[in-house]
Amino acid sequence: MLSRSRILLVLISALAISTPSTSSFAADVTPIPTLSPAQQYELDLIKYKIEYRIYQDARDLREKELRAIAIEFNQALRRAAEDARNAGRGASSKAAFAAARALAAANRDKAVAELPPLMTPPQPPVKPYGFSAKGSKSKGPSPRVDKKN
């Protein structure tokens, strides 16, 4: 029993000593190539376009929700004005109209406050120096044509 444990101890120590030499093989891995500035710009531009579409969709959805809130507010004001008109020109009808108008405004403000905040628009990527997009030609000064009288 004692001899087996000694053999096991010798094997474990031999493996422990030999493992640092195998780690040198892992250092020979070639590094991942980095993208050129033009390729990185193209990649960032694609990412920006996707993020901008998401931003536009979120902005459009918020605008639709705000329009729905405004329509509901205007309908509440019309109902209150019609009720006040039907009730006559008394002081109580004016007070009821003012209360209905205040309630409609409070409901509108509450609905607008419950909307999620609009996300910040994404920033376009910065072009690398001297980069021109595919197919675009640099525009130099156009030649002057002198007019003859």
C-alpha cells in the first residue's frame, strides 16, 4: 500500500514538473489580425446604420403614443366643452368645465410621464483620415471657363 502511494506521488510530481514545458507550445499561437482603419470604419458604419434604424423605430413609436395621448386629451376637452354648453352659462357649469379641463390635463401629463424616455441617437463613426467611400471620387476644384464677350 505504501509503495503504491509512493509511485503515485512520483508520477504526480513528474507530471507537475513537465507541465510548464508544455505551456511554451501555447505561446506559439499567432495573434488575431486587426482590421485596417477602412475596414473598421465600414464595420462601425454598418453597426451605426442598424442602431439608427432601431432609434428611428423607437422615435416613431413614441410619436404615435404622443399623438394618441393628444387625441384623447382633445376629445376630453370637447366632451367637457359640450357638457358645459349643454348645462348653460351658470357659474356651476363654468366650474365643472374648469375641473374637467384640469382633470384632462392631469391625465395627459400622467400619460406622457409614463412613456419611456427616448433613447439618445447613435453617433456616426468617425472616418479615418484619407478614407473615401467606394465609388466616390474626390472632388477637386472645377476648371474655370472664361466667358468671351
